[in-house]
Amino acid sequence: MKSNTIRDSLRSFIIFGLVGIVNTGVDVGVFALLTWWQLPWLIAQVFAYGCGVMNSFLMNRKWTFKQQGALTKGLLRFVLLNLVTLGVTSACMLLMHEQLGVSLWISKGAATLLGVVLNFVGSRWWVFRAEPHPLEEAERRGYTKGEI
């Protein structure tokens, strides 16, 4: 059982990473376009990140975590997770670029790596957490099949 859990987590992380490459392309592409248009970098970051978030939710829901059914619960959790991640990554960029003088693109790269870790952990164990089957949950709580 534990081996399957580890294997499933590894599989999820690999697919999450592949989806993340696409999301990063969306994020960086929108960010580059908006900063090229002379939008302030923080506004560009918010819009670019938002585009990546929507792409991420749809792709991860379908392929990484294989969720079905109503979107609302998962979408709300995903948006909340990504608002936290947006705050953390923006603060990281602010600290690195504005305070420490690190180049904008190095700051963006570091913030993106931090965001990947935060999002995988939050997505795997909170947003797309598999809900146990009611019988499995009852057995986990110590009920026998005759009591259910």
C-alpha cells in the first residue's frame, strides 16, 4: 500500500512538473509581453500568474490528479492556494529584485521555483486530495462491515 502511495505521488509530481512547464510558458510569455508593453512588473506578475493559474487548474484537474465532478470546491481551494502562492512569489521577487538588486529574471526564476513547491504540496494534499469511499472511511474508523 505504501509503495503504491509513493509511486502515485511520484507519478503525480512528474505530470505536475510537465503541466508546470506549460504553465510556466504561459506565465513567462504573458509576463514578457506585458513588461515589453511597459506595464509595471508587479501588475504584469499578477496578470501573468493568473493566466498560469487557470491553465494549471484545468490541466492538473484532468491529467495530474484525475478529478471529476463539480468544479466549485476544487476551484475555490485552488484559487486560495494560488493567492497565497502569488503573495509569497511576489514578496520573493520584491525582496530579491527591489531590495537585494538581483536581476528581474533571476528573481522571477527563484520565485517560480518556490511557487512550484508550494503549489505541488498544496494541490496534492489539499486541493485535489482524493476523498475516501464512505465504506473505506468507516473501516478506517474501526467499524466492521456488519456495523455499516
